[in-house]
Amino acid sequence: MKKIILIPDSFKGTMSSGEICSAMEECIKKYLPRAEVISIPVADGGEGSVDSFLAALGGEKIEIPVKGPYMEDMTGFYGLIDGGTTAVIEMAAAAGLPLVGDKLHAEKTTTYGVGMLMADAAKRGCRKMIVGLGGSATNDFGTGAAAAAGVRFLDSGGKEFIPVGGTLSRIARIDISGLLPELKAMEIVTMCDIDNPLYGKTGAAYVFAPQKGADPEMVETLDRELRAVSEMVKQELGTDVSSLPGAGAAGGMGGGMVAFFGSRLQMGIETVLDTVDFDGLLKGTDLVFTGEGKIDSQSLRGKVVIGVARRAKKQKVPVAAIVGDIGDTIEGAYAEGVSGIFSINRVAVPFKEARERSKNDLILTVDNLLRFMTAFGLN
């Protein structure tokens, strides 16, 4: 009996990872009805990460009252996996861009609600926490989350306040003595798929703040604020995140997770593979199907397809990458362990049209591969 693992990323704006897994399994069962098919939906840390982990591993979704990006009352959520010992938090659940609608002001939004989710999970007795960064409406360096977890920020007059993107330079003192003890004792891993530094032309403000409503003048202001908080964190906590790759993720929250919570930043796919024990699942596996919306030179830096292929290569398991589009200079993927790359784009049409037929094209592509396999007795 064949054993096949399905572990695709989502096709952004087209199909979720879960939908792709379902479509692939439908094809596989048509040709290999007795095959053992293991589906592992993947999310990059942004919206949908909690649901992906719960779909892959089972567990419980916890909903609690939290504060939103503008400190409004709302309901947030996180996931519990591994028998309730590990919490999975997506910061987008309390500070995501969709939550602000047209009210885009990166200098005013907060991650406070994210800290409330973290604190609640810690108080439930979790021993490990996975925090996904992505899709944020914020630029506050994660100070809001830290404040909700017990860190105190004081201005030059000794007055405590909750910083936002436009007030980070007001911080004159940081008191971490009140950080929730349960959080101090936890292993915290932060999923971060970008390597942007905290500030500068490739930092959080310049690269990501425009999509959060910042005009050029505000971008410069936010960048200065991030520089200021970086210096204050170095001075007060002895932690230098100024040039840390990934510190600029989610409005600087990558840096804040390291500075305030002692977290380590890790590529999202590596976190997923470790959490689901992918290396263990590979034992006895005949084929892995993975994929992403587009494979290109950026993919070779360690995103989903390459992350999966590297591990599969160690156990000599072939990997088929099903993708929406194939860019140039992707030959390096084969050296990393990808056995073949197959695009689902069957006709030359604009993306707007292609997305409408993507699910059917995906099924036809996988169907074609299975036909080929069975024709050569590879079933």
C-alpha cells in the first residue's frame, strides 16, 4: 500500500492549503484507492495559521474577549494542540489588516490583543507557544503585546503608557519585572518568513507600512520611531535587534518577540515540519506532494517547497511540486530535493481568469500525474 504525504502552501488569493489537500486526495484515491494519504495544510503564520495546525493535528480552538487594533472590544482566538500543551497564535487574529477595514493608520494601531491571547494561553498551562507573524495592521514593535503580558513602558515623566507605532520614541524606561511568569517559563517560537531588518530602506516601515495606510512622510516617521525603540531596548534590556533578520516582520513585532519574550525566530515551514513530526512521517513514505502559488528564486531561500524537499531528500523520498506559476532560475530546486515541478496553468490567460479555474486545473494536473504513474506500474 502506497503512503503519500500532501503538504502544500496556499495559492495566495486562489485556494487555501486545506482546499488543495482535499483536491489532491480526491485525485489520488481515484487511482490509488488503498493508499494512505496524510494531509498537512500549511500556513505561513498569517491568517489561517491556527486553522491549518488544527486541521493537521487536531486540537481545540479557544475564543476569548480581546482588544482589537484600535483597542476596541472583539473576540479573538488561538489553538491548542499536543493535548493542550502547545498554543498556536496568529497575530492577525487580534491585530490583522482585515480587522481595520478602510481605517488604515499604522501609527495608531496596537498588538495589545495579541498579548492578551498569549497571556491567556500561558495561564492555561501551555508549555510551548507558536506565534505566527503576518498580515498585521500594526507598526508598534510588539510593544502592545508586551504591555498586555505585563511589561511596563514609561515616558520621561515616569508615566506608564501603551506605545503604538507613532509613540515608540516616548519610551524612556522599560520595566520587564512584571512579565507574566508563565510566559517567562515557556518555549516561544515565532514563525517569520521574511528576513527584513527592523528599520532602514528594507525595514518594517519602508517595505510594509504603505499597505497599512502610511504615506511617504509617515513612513519616515515610523522608521524613526523604530530606530528609537531599538536603541531603548538595547539600552534598557541589553538586547540588540537592530540588524536581526526578521526583526521587521509584522511592523517590527519580530524584533519585539525576541526582545520582550526571548523568542526565537524561525521560518514558518520549519516550525510546521517540526510540530507535525514530518521527519517521522516520512518513514515509509513513497511520495510527497507539495506546492505553492509560484516557485521562483525567492522560494529557494527556504519557503514551503524547498523546506519540505530538503527534509525529504535526506530520507530519499521523491517530491512533486504542484505550483501555479514557474519563474526563471529555479533549477536550484532540484538540487534541494524536488523531483519535478508541475504548473497547473493549462492555458495562457490572465490571473483574474486563471484563479476562477484554478481548482479544476489543479485536479486535472494531479490527475495527469497519477495517470502517468499508473501507466508505468508505479502504483
